Amino acid sequence: MTVFTHGVFATVLIIFFGITSKTAVGYFLLGSALPDIDHPQSAIGRIFFFISYPLNKRFGHRTITHSMILWTAITIIGILYFRPFLWLGLGAISHLFLDCWNLSGVALFRPITEKIFVMAEKKYRIKVGSKQELIVMVIFVLLVIGGLKLKEVGGMRGIVRQVIADYNTVVKDYEKQGLRLCYIEGKVRYENGIIENGRWLIIGKNRGINSLAIYDEEKKKVLKVPENITFLKAHLIKDKEFKNWNTVRLERAMTVEEGEVFYKVTKNWYRAVKGDMVAGDIIYIGQVSFGAVY
């Protein structure tokens, strides 16, 4: 397989196993190309020609650097002593797995045995640089794109949550977000029986089990869930710009001189604008200033 096919396959595995560390990803991708360092015409062989030429001359291609014994040992060293070796080893093992689909296969357990390992009958194996490899590479690319989209919604768990659209699940997810700006989107029923779809800014939690305070930006009104409205379907929407609430606690009453804030007194949240008097726990976005009460 070409270096690009190995790299895309490694990316599929990175997404599938949820590897997020940039260092780990880098070493994994490097490892996925490293076994071909014994081939002077490979991408990595050209970069490290001073290694690839002697290796190729002494051992040939797909020999010692394609041994599962070598990369398993490096992976174990990585687990026990030096973590980058773990990712290098796993990346290289992904390379060996893919090479077992080549026409010639791989002697995975050299130097113990010269037995060649393949993944399928010859008619199902893939010639390097062939049309079949291009098709496989395209499939891997599509898997990467699909995996990234899946990651955006929180993986399979996120998809299940989207399907179920349960308000109580949204509350639990919201509690994990810290100060990140979040919205709740879905279908609600008002006290008067009217049902509508919409999106509301989540201000925080009121006192009570699963009771959220949300802000209707169109009506400029703070609502309590489930006292004022009941969610029939609900999804948590996190701010894409990763905005966070600013917070401050006012021990004494002050007036809002600039901006818009939300404040919590006893158990409920309220909205305040310029000229209003506030105290207690304050959250806001943007520029806000306070003045003394006279």
C-alpha cells in the first residue's frame, strides 16, 4: 500500500479509538509509515535515504521492518517506559495489517518463521498503486469524514441522544460543561398549551431537580423549566466559538451601568439591564460595569 493509504487507515483508527493527543496522533501516523523505511523509493525511505538504502541492501523490502515481533516489542517498551514508542508501535502494526492485503503478503514473524501471512485469497488481495487500492483509499477517506462528523455529535452516544431527545439527559450533559455557553433546542409546551419549536439560551440551574433557567431572546424573558415550559424534545447545543460565561459575586446591591447580566437570588435566575439593581451570583457575556447604589 502507498503511504497515503496507510496514513488514511491510521487516521480511521485514531478517530475510532478516540485518540486526541496531538503528540500521540503524530507518532501514530509516523509509525504507520515507518515499516517502509526499508524501501528507498517509499516516501519515508526517500526522507531517510541514509537508513533505507543500507536496510534494503542488507535485508530487502518487507523483511525485518515488517516483523510483528519488532513492533510488538517496541509497543511493550512504550507501555512500560517511553509512551511515544507505544504510538509508533501501534501505528506500525496498523501498517502490517494493511500490508497483509497485498498480493505478496507479509512474513509477520521473521526471523522465527518465513511463513507469509495474507488476509484473503489472491483474487481479493490488492496490488500496490492499483485501481483497487484507490477504491480502498477512497473508502478510508469517507470513513474519516464520517468519523469526524460522528465526533462532532459526540460519537454513538451523541447520536442516541439526538434520537431520544430527552430533557433530563440534556440537563446532565449541561452540568458537565462548566461555564461554557450552551443552548437548548427542541419542542416545548407552554403553560397555556401552545406547542412550538425553538432555541433558548441556558442561563443556569434553578433550585430543584433538573430545573433549568433559560432565556427567550425574542421575548426578553427568563423562563423556568419545567415550571413555565415543558420540553417534549430537547438537544444540548454548545457554542461553536467556545464562549464562556464571565462570573462575579456581588456581596452588596449595585446597579448595572453597562451591559446585560443575569443574576441569581436565592433559588431563581433573573435578567438585568442598564439601571437595574443586582446582587448575588452574576453571569454575563461581553462588557459589563457596575455602580454603587445611592
